[in-house]
Amino acid sequence: MNIIPTQQILGAQIQGLDLSVALTEPLVDKLILALGTYGVLEFPNQTLTTAQLKAFSERFGELYVSPGGRAQAEGFAEVMILSNMVQDGKPLGLKDAGQSWHTDMSYSKTIAFANVLHGTVIPQRAGKPLGDTQFRNTHAVYQDIPKDLQTRLANKTITHDFNKFWDLMRSRAGSTRPALSEQEKKQRPPAIHPVFLTHPITRQKVLYANPGYATKINELEPHESDEILSYLFALQLQEKYLYSYQWKKDSLLIWDNIGTMHNAVADYDPDEHRYIRRCQVMATRFYGEQGTSAPKLFNAAPA
Ligand SMILES: O=C(O)CCC(=O)C(=O)O
Ligand SMILES: [Fe+2]
């Protein structure tokens, strides 16, 4: 296996692995270390059945099953389809997933660790791929927060709410997202996490405050909370933290949901097709009863 860093703020390409066959545990541990270090890993030229994608993803931790059952791959509750394609009048998947800056599952008590996506149909125009997935480096953002603010927010927490992102997406022109039912709202109550998390792999601090789900800093007056959240959102949206991943057909991408936040670029039309299968790996291996305030740090098994 070769790890080729992009030399940008995030990202590395992993060469020389066939992900359709089971990897050894030391190799998986090396990938977990690389994921913490580079935030986004691309594995080019992978041919994977849905069962193989699930089997590979499971090596990183427990897989998420969406309670609504939306856009599931047939026969695989843990695999979701991201696609704008329609067959016999039926959408093949979710067509507008993640189209604004967010961190997967920050609204959940059990947060997400890694998202695994395998892209088999990538839209193109004039020879250029469309539908990039963009990332920002939350380790680098933390480093740039002024020391006095780091200290002030060190013991503060943020409420993350699933409804915030859903309502934002619904308010967009052309959205076909239905309003959430009372039951769906109950299935995803808001969650509270520290403003800064200790990353379980790098052991460094990250800012955990994404614009998609973060609604308030719980210990501050509302006007102060609004002011500081706006500041933190603007800070992390600076260009210097940005890495834009341009999709290649048959690439598999894994990203770390603790050390990055992301955005799916909606720059393609309905007849420019995209088809990606996805497994969400939850961070249960790092967070026990204490939740996100006390991570179990990652230790690679001896090779
Ligand atoms: O489709 C993409 O590029 C990313 C969508 C997204 O936000 C996700 O899968 O979590
Ligand atoms: Fe996402």
C-alpha cells in the first residue's frame, strides 16, 4: 500500500489496495491512522458489490441504519444510495444529500466517525467532472481560534439539531423533501456535544460546530451564542481550510467526520447523472457512556 498525500490542506490517495477482499487488521489500523492524519482518503479504481462495500465499511466500526429507511440499497439497510437518477418513475436514491456545509450525524448522541462513498456514475460536462465533495479541515480551524476564545469556550457545549439542515434544504427552490413527521422528529432529538472535541486518532483538538446542525452554545446568553457561532462559522468557511475532491468513476472515498466538515456541490443538472453508494460508520468505538466529552483514544494494534 502507498499513501500519496495531496499536499493540500486535506486528502491522500491510497494506491495498491483491492477493497473487494478482506484486509488484515494491521492494514485497517494503518488506514484509520491515515484517515485521522489526512481527513479524506481516495482509493481509485475499485470494483465493489454492495455486499463488499458494506463488508469493507464495517471494518472501521458500527454502521448506521437510517430510521426512516429512505434511499436504502435493496437488501442492505446499512447502504444508502445518493443519486439523481430515476428508473420507471422512481428515484433511485436521495438526490440532494449534503448540499450545504455540515458534519454527518452531529445531531446524534452517537456521532459519525467515517463516511464511505463509492461513486460509479459521475456527472461530466465538457470533459470535466461535476458534483465535487468539498471539505474543510477542523483541526486547522481550531489552531487559528484566538487563545482567549479557545479558553472561553473550552468547557462550553453546543446543541446540534437535525431539523435545522432539513428545513434549510426544504426551503430551496425545487426541493421535493417532505416536512418531517412528528415521529421522524422524535427519532432524531437534538444532541449536545462539547464545542471542541479531542480527536480520538490525532489526539488534537478540533472545532465541532458545523453550520448545518449547530444551533446554540448552551451556556451563553442567546445574543452571545449567536454572535460567537456566526464568528466560528465564518472562520471555518475561509478558503485556506478548503479541499475540493473531484470525483472519478469507481473511486471509493472515506472521510473523517470529526476532523472535517463537508458540502456536496450541486452544479449538475437532473439529466447529468450521479450514482454513489454510501455507508456511514458511527463513532461508537471511540465514545462510550461518557459520550463525546471523553473519547477512548485509538491505539493501532502491533503490526
Ligand atoms: O454526495 C456527496 O458528495 C456527499 C453527500 C453527503 O453529505 C454525505 O454523504 O454525507
Ligand atoms: Fe454529509
